[in-house]
Amino acid sequence: MFELKWLWQNLEGNRTRYVIALCLSVVGSSLTIVNPYLSQRIVDTFIAGDQAVQNLATGRGLLVALCLGMIGFSLLRTGLAYFTTMQYEISSQNMMYNIRIYLYNKIQGQDREYYDRNRTGDLMTKMTGDLDMVRHSMAWIFKTIIESLTIFLAAVIYFLTIDVKLTLWMLILSPPIFIVAFIFAKRVRPMYIDLRERLSQLNTTTQENISGNRVVKAFAREEFEIAKFTEKNVNYATANKKAALVWLDYFPYLESFAQGFNVVLMLAGGYFVMEGRITFGEFTAFSSLIWAVSNPMRNIGIIINDIQRFFASLAKIVDIYYARPSIANDHNPVEPRRYEGRIEFDHVRFKYDSATVLDDVSFTIEPGETIAIMGATGSGKTSLINLIPRFYDVSGGRVLVDGRDVRELELDELRSNIGMATQDVLLFSDTIDGNIAYGDPDLPEEDAKAYAALAAAHDFIVKMPEGYDTVVGERGVGLSGGQKQRIALARALAVQRPILILDDTTSAVDLETEEHIQRSLRELEYPCTKIIIAQRVSTTAQADRILILEGGRLIEEGTHAELLAKRGYYYDVFMLQNEGIGRQVTESGQE
Ligand SMILES: Nc1ncnc2c1ncn2[C@@H]1O[C@H](COP(=O)(O)OP(=O)(O)O)[C@@H](O)[C@H]1O
Ligand SMILES: [Mg+2]
């Protein structure tokens, strides 16, 4: 089986330990027949045999030895079980530790499309619940299977050495038990796959709900969210109950069959004792070992249950393991070069799934130029800039950086040449200083302050209770939208990359602050090509050139003056934004 092979590969480094554990399980379980054997000897020699009375008088020593042997073997067996269980635990924990690291790296290495497709809650379920189920199986379920099988076989072999006919009578119940168990397994398998899916839905709902709690509160939709959660919760609970109830359907049969062993032993065994075919001690041995045959049969349902869950979880993990991102780091250990920052779009087409988002977009940006991109929401601005660091690949045409197709460039190198402030600002729960230095952990605190000042963030940061050491909450809780944007800008400036991309980064700051930021950007001390997405003419007016996007097409391109003269989209936006000012001017002129 492919998944098991995968598991075995990942056991590397712990295989010996795991195999030793399996072997010890076999040895330990085989020892279970020792005590029944000893009691058989005691019964036949000292209790029920023909010479029992004489033996009791002469062979006290043997009796004591046999009794001590029984206690000694029990101690040995439990000691061995202790040691064996430890080996299972250690090897399975080590294996999971390795898999967890690998999976985490794998998830980190996925491209943006993967994150578009996969729900966070689902990934979290895989990384926690599923991994744990697999570990539990390695440590407990496989152990139980091996031990049940060994005990069963040892008991049957022991029985055969005593009496073949009685053993066959005993085993007569096995086939029906196997059939019942098989039917049960077939019925319960899809249920566990379903159960696994519902758990993931429950986790996704919970996760979205917690991270989106501000929106929930803003719209006073707590009731709705609770109802949504309750629905998922009920679904999960129902699926769980359903799976448990199926087990209950079969439980009476399995249990009755297991009890049947006792009945067969009483009837057939009793008859054989009376016939003198077996001794009373041998009957005792059968009787004290009958659990070794009936218990595995009884447990078969539970084991099947767990194995189904194990495979459902394992399949999910293997999924992550073999997911191949189409845009991936090669991790060649090349020293990243510093680019000049020349960017060219050559008849670029782009679509996410079906609808075309960018259509035949061509333009060139020379190193050091400042380009502004403007366009209605949904016109494709963010999608366009996402193509430069290769968050997505073009559907047609080419994106070139320094004259080379980005698909030919080393991904790490390409991205380490770009400083970016994304549209939806995400700060980590860390200090403000830590957030600004995120791209360059060695950044001296002085520099962090300098870049914060350039981003017009220094003034409000020093007013905070602990200044740069203030810890901002998850996703920057405790800061205003404009404050977050300015910290994100400082973070993008601090890495001093030759290409700087700002996606609507000043949309939430006031005009005065924006003015300050504009000046900073013009006076940056390192050479840098800047692409600035903005809605305000006050921002775009300063750029060397302005690109206007509409419905994924480049409809206007030129300087502020050129585009105004053109009297197209840009002119309209300009007039709209300056209407107020224009009227004020006219009104004051009339006075
Ligand atoms: N991850 C995505 N998957 C599918 N469609 C997307 C995705 N991101 C954006 N889009 C679509 O692409 C179009 C352009 O979006 P976007 O580039 O974000 O526009 P803008 O930044 O100009 O507002 C929109 O129609 C949007 O619905
Ligand atoms: Mg956008």
C-alpha cells in the first residue's frame, strides 16, 4: 500500500527502534501462554490428577516454584510491555516530529494559488488532528493488531498441542466473526472519510469566525455566526454518532460470537474431559486462555474503526506531502544579485481560473523611474503587480525584470530584490520594531526609526506606551488603518530593494501625511524603481508616468500633464477629485 510505504520512508532514523518494538510485542504477547501452561501443570499435578494427594505431600517444592513462576512471568511480561510501549512512543513521536517539520516547510513553499484554494481550517486540521491520528495508530493501533494476532496464534498453537479436535471446535466460530467484521468495515469506511471532512469544516468555521470577529461584531451578526457554527457542530456530532451507532449495530453479534467460545468450550471441552480425552488441567488451560482467542475477535471492530480513521487521516497528510507548487523555490545557494530594477510587461495576459483579468498589457519601466497605476477597483492593478514577484505566472506574454523573463530567474533572488507593501496590511503579533525589521532581522534600531520617520510613522510610534517595543496584536490589532499602512510602508522601505511596490499604501492616511510620504519616496537614498498604485491624483501627479487600467487593459499612459491634456479617464478623475477645490477657488474669486 502506497501510504504505508510513505510512512515507512518517514520512519527513517527510527526504523530499528520501531521494528524492535514490533518484535518485543510479539515476544511479550507470546509469553501470555506461559501462565496458563503453569496453571495447567498445577491443576494436573496437585489438584485434579490421579496422584494429586501424593504429589502434594512430596512435591511441595515444585508447587512453590510453579506459583512463583506465575508471579515472576507476570512481572517479566509487564516490564517488557513497559519497555515496548516506550519504544513505540519514542519512535512514533520522532517520526511525527520529522513529518511535521517537512509538512510545515511544504506548506510554506506553496504558491499563492494553493492558498487561494485551501482553507486555513483544513490545513490546520491536517497539521494537528490528522497527524495525531496517524501517530496514535503507529503507537497503539499497530501495536494492538500485532499483539492480538500473536496472542491469538500462540493460543491456537498451544491448543493444538493439547488437542486438535477441541481446537477445531473452538475455531468454528471464527469465520462468522470475520464476515460480520468485514461487512462492518465496509459500511464504516465512508463514514470516517465524511467525519474527517466535517471536522475540517468545523475547524474552518471556527477559525474564520475568530479571525473575523471584528467584522462579525461590526455587523452585529453574532447570532448568525453562532447558528453557522452550531450547524457545523451538529453535523460533526451527528456524523460521529452515526459512526458510533453503526458499531453498536454489530457489537451484539461480535460480542455474542465471542461468548460463544465459552459455550463451545463448556460443551465440547466438558465432554472430552468426561471421555478422558483431555485432562482437567488441560481443560483449565483452555479455559484460562479462551480470552486470547475471543478478545481479538471482539476487538476486531474497534481495530477496523481505527484503521479506517487512520487511512482517512493519512490520505490527507500525504496530500500535502505530494502537493507540488507550480511556482517554487529551487533553493540554489546562489548569492542574490542586486538587480537594476528594469521592469517590462510584454503583451501580458493573465487569468485566475477562467475570466481574463489582464489583457495584452505592455509597458516598460526604466530603473529609478516612478510609475503610478490607477484604475477602478477590480481593474486588475493588484493582479498586475503580483506578476512581478511571480506570486502568479502569466497566462500569456512575458514579464521581464532586468531584461529576463521572471520565470527564468531564481525565485528567491527575484523576491529578495523587491520591497512590497500589500493592499491588505498584515502585521505579525510582534513589537513594532520587529515588524519593521521583518525583512531584515539585522536592521539596527536606528535604521528602523529612520524608515519609520520616512513612512511618517515615527511620530505616532513614540507616542505609544512602549514606543517601538509596543507589541501590536494579531494582524496589528490596536492600530488604525492608516497607522498599519505606515508601518507596512516602513517595513517595505527598510529592506532597501531596487524595486519598491506599494499597493494602495496611502489610501487610509490624511493628505498632509501623504505629502510627507511622497517627499520621502522622492528622496530615498538608495536607487529604486517605484510602482505605486493609488487612487488620489495628488499621489499620481508626482510620478514620472501614470498607467491607467480599465477592465484589465491599459487604456492610458503618460505624464500627469499629458494625461490631463488627453481629457480621458485620468482627466475625469482629476476633475472629480478637484471639484471641491475648483469651486472654492471660483467662489473666493467672486467675492
Ligand atoms: N485570487 C483570486 N482568484 C480569482 N479571482 C481573483 C483573485 N484576485 C482577484 N481576482 C479577480 O481579478 C480581478 C482583478 O482584481 P484585482 O487585481 O484585485 O483588482 P484591483 O487591485 O484593481 O482592485 C477582479 O475581478 C477580481 O475579482
Ligand atoms: Mg487591488
